[in-house]
Amino acid sequence: MEEKLINLRKSMNSTTHKGRHFTEFQKSKIKKAILAKDRMMPSKVKRYLIFAITPITISLAMIFLIVEINKLTSNPESSHGGTNLETVKEDWEPRNEFVKENKVLFEILPDPALTAKKSYGYIFSFTESFETFNGKKMAIYATHKDSGLQITIQPPTTITQPSSGYDSLQRYTLFASAPLSGFWKFKVVLDEKVYGDVILYIRDAPTDENQDYLLDSNLKLVDYDNEGIAVELKKRGIEHELPSKLPVKIIGHEIVEGNPNNPYAPKNVVIQLNGEDGVLFTISADTADPDAFFHDEGRNSNQVISINGNKGLYMEGVVVKWIEEDVSYLFTSNERLSKETMIKIAESFK
């Protein structure tokens, strides 16, 4: 039995748990293999990074390509220098010229004494040849930044001859009255496509002491017979409520219809009433959109009012607007009127 235990101990001592297990040659081969494996690791890591980064790189390249394609497709070239809506600047920084591709297409030269509430001359100086405009319909509209009021400077008019003494429209003159002070965007439309726009700041007219009576909250209104305009509108297939009381006597009127096929023109009819002492009123109505219509309710100078029980807004003495059923109404005056007077005018609509 003792002999068997001795033999078992010798056998255990020859295993991997004790004694020498590798020859010097074997150790050398193992070290070389370890070093070779370490040298191979960076290469494998690089291959892994390449496979990981490649999809990211491709994705970024695709995003960049899509952005560039959108830029190109949103700026299509129009014939004869015209421009689509996307190319017309939407900012409100004052600029009296419209530039496309580093070329001035036109500039506006207003009367140096230009103020709101009075009629002044505007010279539009176009740089392109007369062939660009000949036989086409040109319309010019103006939009007030704060109130959203749109007025027609020139309804769609066919161009048949150049400016007098010129070979094109270098001196295209129009007269218009801006009922409100502030920023105005003048948009030129050629054959129902936006040609370009400019931004002017029109200052308020100096206070006329003779017109102070219009601010009297107890101002007595005069009856206005609107039957003539109502008949004229009906002939055009238009039903439109009109005021029956106004602060001054009306001596003339003009009805301007927006082009229904032109998305850049006013969609509604604008009625201009010319009163005594140079007082000018404008009336318009459109489908009601309360959120858009009262977007400027929060301005400090604007006051929420009630018109025949309907919500309205009195703006700086020159604008009153309200919604009745599903129609929105806008009434402007080129002279300041008291809140009480504006409410009386609005409630006289019928």
C-alpha cells in the first residue's frame, strides 16, 4: 500500500500543477504568437471602425444632398426675369429695390414727402427690356405689416407701351394713399406670377389741428346712403355689408376686386370711400379665420371691443375689425377716430 502511494505522488508531480511544463523552444513560440496577436489588433479595430463609420458618412452625405436639391427646386427660374413665391423675400427690412441673381430688377422711388393718409406718387423703375412686360398684365399690391391690411395700388392692367420718353418701364408712375403708417410691402405681379417686392416705411402724417374734431368721442355721425355701391356690387355678383353712418360726407368711391386666380392679390373686394377734407375710408370682408384675424390682439396699443355683441379690435385709432357669424370685417380710416366713433361706424353696417 505504501508503495502505491509513493507512485501516485510521483505521477502528480509530473502534471501541470507542479514542475516545468514548457521547454525554452515552446516558450519562445508562445511569446512570438502573443506579440503577433498584439500587432494584429489595431488592424482589426480599424476594419471595425470603417464598417461602423461608413453608414454614418453615407447618411450625412444623403442629408446634405437632399438639402441642396431642395434649395435648387425651391428657386426655379421664370421667364423674362419673373420669380416664384419662394424667391421673394419675406423679411421686413426696408429696401427700395428688388435684386435677383445680383441684378436689380426694379426699384421704387417714392415722393420725398411721403406720409400715410395722403395720396403721393410712386415711380417704379424697371430695368428689363420692354419685351418682358409687353402684352402682359401687371398688378401691384401693398400689404401693411402690423394690421395685415392689403390695398391695391394698381389692379391687373395690360402693358401696351413703354414709359413716355423711355424704351421700357424705367418710369412707371402710380399714385396711391397708404391709410396707415408703418412698414408696407409693395408686391409686383406679372401675369399672375410674383415678379418681386420692396419694403417701405411710411411715416405718419403731421397732426392737422383742423382734423382734431374727428377724435371727439361724442362726434355726431352723418347718414351715408350706400344703395349706389350696393347695386354696383350686386351687378358683380357680390353681397357685401356696408356702413350707413360715417363721420364725414362721402363724395366718391372705388371698388377694387382682387384677382381670384392670383394667390398673391387680395382675395376680397376692397371698397374705398373718399370723404370731404381728404378723409379716406377702406372697407373689406373675407371668410373668418379667428386665429389669424386676431393675431395682433396682444399689442399694447390695441383694444378688444364689442361690435353688436361680437368680438372686435380697435387699433391705434385708424383700424377696427370684427367677426360676425362667419365673416370678418375690416374698416380703416386715414384719420384717427375715437374708439366710440369706430364702434358706431361698425355697428351701422347692414
